[in-house]
Amino acid sequence: MIPRKKTRQVTIGGVSVGGDAPVRIQSMTTTHTRDVEATVDQIQQLAELGCELVRVACPTEEDARALGQIKSRIKIPLIADIHFNYRLALIALDEGIDKLRLNPGNIGKKERVVEVVEKAKSRAVPIRIGVNGGSLEKDLMEKYGPTAEALVESARRHVAILEELNFEDIIISLKASDVPTMIAAYRLASETFPYPLHLGVTEAGTLLRGSIYSAIGIGTLLQEGIGDTIRVSLTAESVEEIKVAKMILEALELRRGVRVISCPSCGRAEVDVFKLAEEIEGRAMKLKEPMTISVLGCVVNGPGEAHESDFGVTGGKEKGMIYVDGKQHRVVDEDKLVDSLFEEIKNKRPSAV
Ligand code: SF4
């Protein structure tokens, strides 16, 4: 297990972040928050896949006033994303949100900052300071350019405002869209602040690019023990963010999940391995217990991998063998392979389905 840097633990709606807590998975909805039905529906889909903290945008008063209704219908902590409008922050707090994403230096007058921070403190609501490479202060851009130093210096200013008000339930993110800057910024932040760090590559891109950039950026830092929560930002459905985030944590063995081991297929395959693996991966995402499932196109490597897996499928001529606990179990037609595999999983591990 990778040793993790100790940060000051905070609690978000009952979910601990930092300290010795596991690395948490976050996502953000893509709905208008004021559309309560659509937002709740999306949050439930995210939670079902393993999202542990969810953030929603609050650009208007109508959005902020919808937070209480949303909160009452979901089971994971709700984070309100407020950029600078202190009135919206106060409404969000009154609606019972679990965390605020807000940069105190952007609010303006000191008494407004005090009002928001005191209310957050009285309700034990942490604040995430989110510095973004695309919106750095002008003087920092002139002094440092869009660098790790500028991101950390910007965060330091916001942190100082909260610390001055004796507020320490802080989480920090320093997002840049280029991976080397993002990595350097979080490394520097990890040496600078005692607070939990929320990792992400901002505007990482579409599903393929965004997944790769995030895996490299977030994965590099996690491997160094840096990071307490993660978000994979994708220009894709938000459920994809959860799938990729889980895979990053599983790849580094920071979390056990369902691992589908599949071969790349080749001229020896006599079943459609791509289709088979895609279908199995999609359904396996919803399983509730860790396990390994191997999907191999032929008997060359199939039995060997299946032998090491909890469940397996090996292709033959328009048929396939289902493996359970590493042993051959039964032969089924190709078009029944996926359903048969999940029947066996349900028989053997009913609590996982
Ligand atoms: S398991 Fe069989 S089909 Fe898959 S890559 Fe290996 S040899 Fe090819």
C-alpha cells in the first residue's frame, strides 16, 4: 500500500476526507441545479457507481434554493459550487449543504466574508478553496506566469483569509489543464499546507484524452502519497468520471474493486472479444463487491488467466467456457456468455449483485 502524506482530516456530511481516510471520489452534475428531478436522478446514478461526494453549480438564487430539496433526496454529501456571490453561499448554507466551494478572496467586502465563514463554522461545513490556472490573479500572472508557484501563492492568499477567522476545515484544489503544472502545483501545495488536497486536471478533455491526462496527473500524485479526494473532469457524461476515478484508485491498489482483465484479441479469437469485454465491463461496474473477472478470446491464455480470477470467460468456436473460482464450469453459446456469467456471479455472490 502506498504510504500517504498525513493531512488534517475534515468531515463532509459524515464522510471523512484527509488524515487516514481513504481517497474519496467526487464528481459534479451537468444538470441545471434548479431542475431538482434531473439533478437528483443524476446524483443517484453517480452514487450507484461509487461517487462519494457530489458538487453542483449554483449560479443563481433559484439554483441555491433548490439545494435543500436535492439534499433531502440523496444519500451522499452535497457540495455547493459558489464562485463569489456571498448571498448565494448564505442561502446554500441555510439549505443544509455539506461543503462550500468558494474562494474567500473573491467575495469582496470583509464583513461578507466573515458572515459566510461564521455561518459555515457554526454548521461544521468545510470550505474548498479552488484555484484554477485559467483564473489566476493579475499580479500573480505578471510575477510568476501560469506556474505552480502562482497557483500555490493564490491558494495561500485565500487560506490566510480563512485562517485569520480561525477557520480550518479547509480543502484545497489547484487545477491546471496541463499535467506537468498540475503535478508541480500539488507537490508544492503538499509541502506548504496541512489541509487535504482535492486532485484534478481541469478541462482535461473528452473521454479518452481526459481519462489519460487525469490518470497520469492524479495517478502520479497518488503514487507519491499526495491527494485526499479526486475528480476526473471529463467532457462526457458524469458517470464516466466515476468509472475512470475508480479505475485509477484500483490500478494503484488504493481501493479494491471489480477488475475486468481482458485480452486485446488477435487472429486466434473465435468470439467477438471487444463486444464481450465491453458488455461485461459495463455490467461489472455495478457489482457491489470486489472481484476479478477474466475475458479472453481463446484457450491460449484463457484458462491461465481464468485460473487466477474469481470468474472468467474464454472464447471457443461460437461458444465459450465460463469459469468459477478458477475452474471450468460450463460451456455456453456465444450469445449467452454475458448473461450466463452474471448468473454465476449472482449464484456465487448474491450480495454483490
Ligand atoms: S487470449 Fe487468445 S485471442 Fe486473446 S490475445 Fe491471447 S491468443 Fe489472442
